[in-house]
Amino acid sequence: MTKYTSLLFIAGLSFLLFVIVGYLPIAENPMVAGKAILGSAQQEVGSANIVTSVVLAYRGLDTLGELSILFAAASVVGLLLGKSYSTDSVKTQKSGQAKEYKQFVVLKSLDLLFPMLLVVGMYIIVHGHLTPGGGFQGGVLLAVAFSMRSIVNPGSDKKNHYSITFIEGFAGFSFILIGVLALITDGNFLQPLLGKGEFGSLWSAGTLPLLYLAVGLKVGAELAGLLFELNGEEERV
Amino acid sequence: MMSIEVTIENILYFGAISLSLIGLFGMMMLQNVFRILLSLVLLEAGANLLLVLSGVRIGGVAPIITEGMSAGVVMNDPVPQALVLTAIVIGVGIQALALALIFRVKRNYGTLDLRKIREKLEKDIAVSNEVSAPGSYQAPEKLTESTGANQ
């Protein structure tokens, strides 16, 4: 009975949505805020990528809130999954070593891939204000680079990841620190500082590249921590 | 009676709404908790696509100022794109959190079937509150068990 009700609901909703879209003026949005931002972003912020200037300059506080949501999610995942138990870890270590011998080719190619992923990830982070990309996208690449060995070979990586926690805390701290420095010197939280620089060059748009670097490190560290936690759990279930 | 032309925007809108409806359908109809999570991912993808599409303009290019760009170039709205960038990252956080919860459920109850989980959960709650197990006296136990085994 519940299934039929659900089906009826979905059918009605789909009818409603498609009819609404049929009447929408497609691809003609008025862009009230967008037009103003497109017109003034180059003079006010000085970053070639206008999405970046929206994310970090016009709505920098929003990005800080987003980072704290990600931090909350990552820490709750750590809380829920907890530490591995002593008997489990012995068992997983043995099976991990056996797997490592089997996956020789995969692990060697991961070693080849690791520096390339690091370079591409850092490039995407650092050029976030010039090209498509930025801290979030590059951070995901960094997280993959550091955790892919543990994904291919779960249980092989048993050390504590204090460095990840440190990087995460440092990046979050520096993001807030840049914001507070802007608050002291300029009167607005997260206002871009340091001048605009030459438009289109790597050192332009003031503190935006630094902020994106902090975002990238934080996202990378958090996602890597999440992947490590979930991988450790896979061994236990 | 309106007529709908087949343009790329219409196809994309159709795809975005279909994607979110498939996700909603999965969330309502499926019984496996992990599949419900995957449906949530689909729903999020559809909603994000819809948001990005709302900022598209006819003949618009990506909102990135490049060298040699003429003054009259139409750019897409950067605000929905920044919003979706935020939404994707938050979506990843939500998915990871839900996955951790699913791991805990699997560890505690040994199943991912929503009905079995609900049964065991109600039993646990009844035991911890020191009341009799749920289920009315009118519902014969055999019937519920047989329907559970069928799925």
C-alpha cells in the first residue's frame, strides 16, 4: 500500500515539475546579483575566474561555514567509526600483507601515479583564481593521492594519521587568520588584502590564492581522513 | 496547448528533473539502506544540475575573463555555480556521514534491510524500556515473517 502511495506521489510530482519547466523561460534568467558581480568583479577583486571571486570574496563567510560543515561531518564519522580494536588490527595486518604481494603491479603503478596526482592537484589549487578549478577540486585530487594506497590495499596502513589532523587544523586556522587580519586592517572579515596585482598573473587577486590554498589543504586532509576511516571500517565489518 | 522544442537546454532540464525523480523514487521504494544512500546521491546530482542550469544564458560562456575576450561576450551567472560548488562539497560530507551510520547499523544489526532493522530496533527499544515487544495482538507473527522472507 505504501508503495502505491509513493508511486502516485512520484507520478504527480513529475507531472507537476515537467509542466512547470515547460512554462519556464529557459536560459533567460535576469541575473540580478550575477550581472552586478560580472560587471564589478574585475575591478573589485581582480581574479580572472569570477566564480572564485564569488566563492572567496563576495561569499567568503559562506565558504567558511561550508568548511566547518565538512569538518563536523569528518569528525562525526571519526566518532561513529572509532578506533580499531587490538584483535582486529592483528588480523587485518596479516591479510593486508598477503594482499600486498598479490597486488604488486597495482601498487607499483600507484607509486608512479602519486607524484603526478600531487602536481596536478597543487596546480589546480594554486591556479584556482585563474582557471576552472580551485581548492575543492584540487583538494579532492590530493586526498585521492594520499589515500589510494589504502583504498587498493585496505589494512596496510595502520599508523595514526596525526599529520592529517595537523594539516587540517593548520589550514582552517590560517583561513580564519587571513579573515581576521582583513578585519583588523580593512574593517571587513575576509576582505581580499595585499592588492590586486597584475590581472591574470599567478600573484593576483590579493589573498584569494592563499585562501584557496587553505581550502584545498583542508578539503584534502578531511577527505583523506574520511577515506582512511571508511577503509579501516571495511576490514572490520 | 504549448509546444516544447527539442533544444539542448530542454534536454538538460528534462535530464536534471528525471535524475532527481529517479533519486526520490529510489529513496521511497527501496528497502536496502545503502541503495537509499545511492538514491540520495542521484537526487543531489539532479538538484545540482538544475541549479547550474538556472544560471545558463543563451550563448553564454564560462564566467572566466581571458585574454583577448571581446567586450560584448555573454557570460553565465556565476552565483549558481558558486552555490553548487558549495552544495557538492556539503553533499560529500553528508554522504560520508550517512555511510558511517550505515556501517554502524551493519555492525550492530548485521543487515541492511530497512524492515529488519526497524523490527530489531523496535525490539531493542521495547527491551530497554521494559515493555512488551511491539506489534499488535491482531497481527499474527507468521505473516510478518513470511513477508520478510519473500523480499
